[in-house]
Amino acid sequence: MKSSSEENQRRGNRAKAVLPVKVKGKDSAGNAFEELAHTLDVNANGVRLGSVRRELSTDEEITLFYRQRKMQFRVVWVKKMKGSSEFQVGLKAVVQDVEAWGLSAAALRGDAAPMAAARAGVA
């Protein structure tokens, strides 16, 4: 039987990648918003965002736009950054997509140098 801490841990490693994204959804007050943010790390199952200026509610579904891709995520956790009005947000993919970020599958598994793959994907 798994402990609750084991169940809450992410599946797989995340590749460190700072990629620009547009975030669209509803904030914790129920107001629709659309703003720019960036990823801090990614994998096929989820993403951690930085520079989010709206407080989001857990379990809320939001849409991320990266390049020509549109992806659905569910908010798993929200953390207010000290000394700032910004938040970091942990998201879980509604539909898993290994190719979503344009990074190699090896980088998303943590097998390769993720930053080199991320830089190649940003160009």
C-alpha cells in the first residue's frame, strides 16, 4: 500500500526548461484571464510554471499555449513567491503528450542533457 506522500509524487523526472507560454483560464476569484508566463521544468505528465501573476485554484483546468500547441492542464499546487506578487504553479497534463514541448523523449525522462535539448527547442 502506498503512503499519501508516495501518491502525491510526480511520475518521472522533469527536464529543466525555461519556455515562454501563454496561460488562459480562470483565477481563484473566478475571473477569466490570459497572461504570459514561463515554464521552469517540464515532462510529458506536467509542468511547473513561474511568473504567474494570478492566484489559481487547485483542481482548476487551464490552457497553455506554446508555439502552435494548445495543451490542457489541471492545477495541482500553487505557491506564492516571497517578496513578490508572483506565483509558481504545478500543473498536471489532462492528456499526456511526450512531444508537447518539442524536447526529446530522453530529455523528458532525464536521460539526456535537458538544457541542451531545451535550448534547441527554443530557437
